[in-house]
Amino acid sequence: MTNSGRIIAIEGLTKSYPTGFWRIPFCVLSDLTCDVHENEIVGFLGPNGAGKTTTIKILNRLAFPDAGKVTLFGGQVRDGADVRRRIGFMPEQPYFYEYLTGGEFLRLCGQLCGMSRADTESRSSKLLARVGLSESRDTAIRKYSKGMMQRLGLAQALLHDPELVILDEPMSGLDPMGRMEVRGIIRDLKAGGKTVFFSSHILTDVEALCDRVIMLHKGRKVAEGRVEELIGTETLYIELVVSPILPADRLASAGIPPEAGYAQGPLHVLRAPDNGQANRWMAALLREGCSVHSCVPVKKRLEEIFMERVGGSAASGAAS
Amino acid sequence: MLRRILFIAANTFRETIRNKILYAILAFALFVIGMTFFLADLSVGDFARIIADVGLASIHIFGVIMAVFLGINLISNEVDRKTIYILLSKPVRRFEFIFGKTLGLSVTLLLTTLAMATVLFLVHLSYRYGGRAEVGIFIASAGIYMELVLLTCLASLFSTFTTSVLSAIFTLSLFLVGHLTDYLYVLGEQSKVAAVRWGSVFLFYLLPNLENFNWKNEVVYGGLKSFSILGWAAGYLAAYAACVLCLSCLLFARKDFK
């Protein structure tokens, strides 16, 4: 356990890489401050080039910050072996030694993590079964598909039963079944008391899984908070689904602007701006002899929040 | 720490022995060494000497090809293929990675050098005109092996900060210069300019002196019978390799992987 339950504490993290012939520094992270608490699932969001992977590399000692401090489990990240044993990491599009089989690779990972042979074998069998690779245990990794590599990446990250799991784009390259399985694994990790920090472009997965999200854009944090706080309680519109489809003149005579709806198969979908309008429209539609199939208030989704924050940040960046 | 180095070394050994190009080079080397049996028939003079001379030169050349080819890819392949991401995210320190990789390749080179030396020894032994059990072949091969280990260390040093092609050029350049450093010293001694004298002495001690591992002529002319000569060379190798590996570790310690 750490002070105040903070598993990852990032303060003022700044990183730039030299680019071009003259090695001009290009800032990829600027004064990033955020943290991840014990037993949380935290999503790390941002468009390509936002600095997500750089942050994750710094957490895993694969890159070093120009300024700022990263603290893992209350100790500095460079503290090394003891801290590393408590972290499981899966890089984006993981690559492995192609000359090894999946089983041999996990054995190597177990050896490097100081696990006994028996522990490694039993954990490997369990995890390979969990990620659906049991039958490919003795297959050379060079014959693995992209999705299988992703699954093996997840298995190696969890092999030593780490307290903190850091995943860089864990859903990329997976089919819908694979994504569902990974979502299940992440939920199981939380249920087992683990902390999960992962980056993703798939906002529906993030929304479904995460307790909190951190959004980055151009190396800067543009939002951080609990998913429900970011989404808020504001209703965007009320969606009415009715049948049959009404022609424009009948809609107009019922006091409903024709542009407020569209046909979807045999149904007519209408978007009322607020509750009052929805009630008036529903009454009018019933008078016109329509059947109302559903009436649902539609709230903001993470995707809209993401587009607002990232779009807004991009605009202010352009203005400055 | 030692266990992790050994695990990385074992994996590197497995990587190299599953490399088909290594087998292609080794097969060709063994073929050339085997052919010295027939080459001696075509020559005039001391036939057994021809076998030892050409055979040891073949071991040397093919050993250097293997050491440079495998050595330059030792670190850079891991970085290019991003396999290092997973390895270094485990409880592995960067110097353990460098030491393990170098140790693993050194074991592979030991086995390949031993295989080539054994074939040469058998060819020498079975030659019908004056063939004999020439133990000097193994002593000279031990010298070649030590040189290969040093070249591996240099190749891995270069591969920590530059591309494979440049690593190969730098390593091969040091291989050539390393066999000429005695001349550099003599050149400095002959100069009347103090700066040149000091400069040549400095370079003489800075650059690897690969002639310290070269006993091929002594074997060919029958003057090398004792393994005791290996002691001084092993000491030189240990000191120089330690410096090179420490420099590699220093350069690698703060390297960012983009």
C-alpha cells in the first residue's frame, strides 16, 4: 500500500525528442500532472501524437523525462527491480522473439521476474487459457497472427500477478470477441484488487470500463475525472421513435419541424430538444394516429466530450 | 542479478543458434577448412604447415564474419523490433541486458570456433604426409576466440548508439586497425615531434591490440606448445572488454526508446 493509495503519481512531466538534422527539440509532453489510485481502472485518451505512449514509456523506464517526477508505489520509478516486479506492462503492438514458442516466451518472462519454474508453468497455463492461446502454446511466435500477439502480450503482462497493469492500446488489432475478452480480463483484474492504467482509441470500451479518464492533446492534459462527472447529467435531446413514417406536410401540421426527424426502416426517429417539446410532439403524433415505440433522453457520451475537449484545445492552440 | 544475466544469455544463445545465416557461414567455414586437406596436395613444401596456416586463417576470417554479423545486431535488433520494450519492463537492469546479450553471443562463438578448430585438428591429424596431433591449433584458436569476444563487445558498443551498417563499418575498421597498432607505436617512436609521439602512444593504448591474440605463426612454425600464453591474453581481454562493456552500459543507461 502507498501513501494515500496513489499507485502512480505524475508531477509536471515534460518530455521532448530531438528531431531533424539540427536535432531541434519537439515537445511531446508538457507539464503533465495526474495520478492513478489503488484499484482504479484509468483510461488514458488522446489522438495520435498526444503523448500517451511517451508517458507509458516513461512509466516503464523506456524513456526518461526532461523535467517532472514520476512516482510508482510511492517510490521513484528508477528504483528498479522491486518496483518492476509489481508492474505488468503490455506495449502497443507488442513484438516478441519470433524464434520462441508462446510457452517458451512466457517461461523466459517468468525467469526474468524471479518466478519459480512451477509457478511459471501453472500461471502460464492459466493465462494462456484465459486469453485463448492454450492450443498455440507450442507454436512458434512467428506463426502468430496480430490478434494472437496481442493476447500473448496480455498474458506476459499478467504472468507475475502484478499489482499495477499498464496496457498501451490493449484492444487494437483484436476482433469483437477478443475485445470483449480483454474487457472481461480488465474487469476481473479490478475485481481482484489490481490497478489498471490503459490507453485506448476505442472510446466505447473506455466508457464501459473506466472509473476515471485522463485526456491528453498535444502533450497537455485537457481533462481528468470520473467518467460520469465528465459526461455530466445534461440531456442532449429526447429521441422519439414512432411509426408509421409521416410525410413532411403532416409533420408540419402537427407542429413538428420536418428536419427534426429521419426515417429508419419502417420507423420515424425524431429528436426533440427538451422534455416540454417531447411531450407536445408525442401528444400531436398520437393525435395523428402514430404509435410511439420509445421515448429516450440521450445524454452526452465520452466521444462527444473527447471531441469537445480535443477540438477546443486544438482551436485554442491554433489561435495562440 | 547473475541469474537474470544468465537467462538473457541463454535466450541470446538460443536466438543465435536458431539463426540460419549462422549455420550457412559455419557450414561454408567447415567446408573451406576441410578443403585444406586437398589444398596441401597442390602445394610445394611443408604440407602440414599449409594446412595449419590456411585453416587458422579460415577460422579467423569466418569467426570475424560471425562475430561482426551477429554482434552488430545484438542490441539494435532488439531496439528495432521493439522486443526490448517487454524485456526492460521486467525487473531487468539495462547493464544486465548488455552483459547477458554479450555473454550469450560469446558462448555461440565459443562453440563455432571449437567446431572449426576440431575439424582443422582432424584434417591436420589425418594428413598422410607428416600429419600429427597439433595441439597448437587449439591454442591459436583460443586466441582467435578471445579476439572474437573483444570484437563482439565492440560491435555491441556501437550498436547501442548507431545503425547496424555503421556498427559493422566501425567494428571492421577497429578489427583492421587492431592488427596494426604495433606499427602505430613504432611510427610514433620514429617521429621527432613530441605531439605525434604522445599521440601515437595514446592511440596505441586506446585502440585494441588484436595482435595480442595472434599466435598463428607460432603454430605454423611449431613454436607454440603451452597453454600458458593464454594467461596474459585473457587478462588483456578481461580488462579491455570490461572497459568497453562499461562504456556500452553508460551509453545505454539513459537511452530513450522512441
